[in-house]
Amino acid sequence: MENIFILTHKDSLSKARTGIIKLPHGDVQTPAFMPVGTNGTVKALHHSTVDKIGYNLILGNTYHLYLRPGLEVIKEFGSLHEFSNWNHNILTDSGGFQVFSLSAFRKIKEDGVTFRSHIDGSYHKLTPENVVDAQIVFNSDISMCLDVCTPPTISEKEAREALELTHKWAERSILHRNKFPEYSGKLFGIIQGNFFKVLRKESALKISELDFPGIAIGGLSVGEPFSVYSDMLAHTVQYVPENRPLYVMGIGTPEYILEAVENGIDIFDCVFATRTARNGAVFTPNGMINLKKIINEFSRDPIVEGCQCTACTQYSKGYLRHLFKTKEILGPMLASEHNLTFLYNFLEDIRQSIQENRFVSFKNEFLELYGKKK
């Protein structure tokens, strides 16, 4: 198994850790948040802006890119990096979550999943093998194997059936990926098991024994209470090795990030930061605020004093409110940049607190202040 993770420090009072993930387009300092670039772009932002903030790992979506612009287009450009003019690392998910959440017409069999496009209704099929093929076309720095995503309401019997298929697909994904030694991207396996602890343990042990250089934990933050998320995460990480980078899929709010970091998670992603920004909601140390509110109408203050984003260094909350009320495109652009800047700085602070063995106190102090809206 290829070792791509270097542990640099472990917090003395928790499982929180700092490290380095060695990837084809540069090292990633962890813990790290990944902005989501579903269609090959982080919505409302230039890639140069994302780069300037400091990010060197973003996420793309195999399902959406497979459907549009399609593999032939990206192959013609040479890679997703070349196509989108992003010179750093890209993680692409397998498309499995989108198939199961966006397609009302899908059929799961052992060989793969057939689904209808949400764009034009055309039929397509994803298999463990062609999902790897697609991500090789993208030249993804981290690629994900195809898994079976399940809703939180199913029975244990149904969850077990899905899990067994996920494990078979994981084995097939590795076998197929190994046919392409020239591909430098790293294939991650995905732990599933729904909300059944016995299945979570079984999946964690199975995926850990396979030859994946990194491991993702799927099926969390899908609408369950925070206490259930916390419990299932802590239960799952008991059974995964410490020598590989760990990725929790789909989390991006401070409280969820802090809980993940405390359990030894290294990377995470979510659309929350940019999606809420496009609706005028922005991060502050005191919690999220809505720029559209009347309280901001005459405010000359920045969103966050000392923040170095364009919104905070050049504009007032009063002007930003005006942009959103008049539906000017600049509003979502500035708010998106602010939210990603906030999270980048937040992760820098987290890494420093771990290095100084004070992560637990940092977490408690942050959460005590967060939510106290001005």
C-alpha cells in the first residue's frame, strides 16, 4: 500500500492531529476543508480567488461532469485541471450520492447502477470500473470508488445488503485502478453501514484491510441529529488505521468540523459555505448573520473586523445588503469569498491549536462564542 500521509503532530488530549497528504499537485496540510466545485468551478468565484485564499484542494463531481460536459470534452482538454484552469489538487467523488439522491429512476444490480439523467432523462450506467475510468480521464488527484448510498430510514437487513455490495464494488475498484500504473491519482475507499454500529464496524474493518491509500467515511451528516453524527463518527474511527488520511464526506459547518477533527479526521467538504453565501448568510466568530436583514442597512462595519477577504477590506455590511436586495451578482461573489476565507482561517487556527496541544480548549472557546449573534 502506498503511504501518502505524514503525521506531524497529535494533540495530547484528543485524537485531533495535523499532517500532510502527499498528492500529485502538491502537499495538503491537514486538517483541511475542501471547497466544492461541482461542475468544475467553485460557484461565484474565480479559481484564482480560491487559490489566493490559500486552498490547494477542491472537489469536483463525477456524476455532473460525466453528464455535462462529458468525458470526451474533458479528455480532449487533457484533464479537469487543464479544462478548468486549476493548477492544484482535485478530489472527485464517485457520483454515487448524486445517483441515489437526484435520480428517481435507478436500478441497482451487482454489476452497477442504472439511472436517468436529471438533465434530459437519458439512461446511463455507472459501474465500479467506469467510475474509475472517468476519474482517470479527469486526472483526479484523489478519486473515490463507487459505493451504495442509503437513506437513514432503511432496515438493518437492507443496510447490510447495500454494504455487501459496497464492499464488492470497493474490491473491483482497486483491481481496475491497478491496471493503470501510469495514473498518479490516489483511490480512496468509502466506509458505509448506515446508522447500525455493527455494520459500521464491519465496513471500517473491511475497507481498512483493502489496499486504499486513504479512507472516507460516508453516510453521515445526512439529516441525523448532531448527537447521532457524533456517536457514529466516534464509533467508526475506532476501527480505522492511523497511517492513512481520513475523509468525512459532506460536512462544512464549524461545529461539525470541530467534532470531526477531534475524532482524527483530516479532510472534509461541503457546499454549505458557498450555498448559504449566495443567499446572503455569512460566517462570523459569533455565528452566521444574514446580510439582507434591515439591521445592516446603515452599517459601515465589515462582516468581520480583521478579515482579509475583499468584502471585509473594501465594503460595508450596508453596501453588501444593498447588493443582495437588488440581486446584484457581486453580492454572492463577495459573500462566497468571505465564507471560504473564514473557513480557511478557521482551519489554520485549528492546526495551530493542535500543534500547541490546546485543541480541546480552542474548540470549547470557539463554540462558546459561536452562535452569539450581534
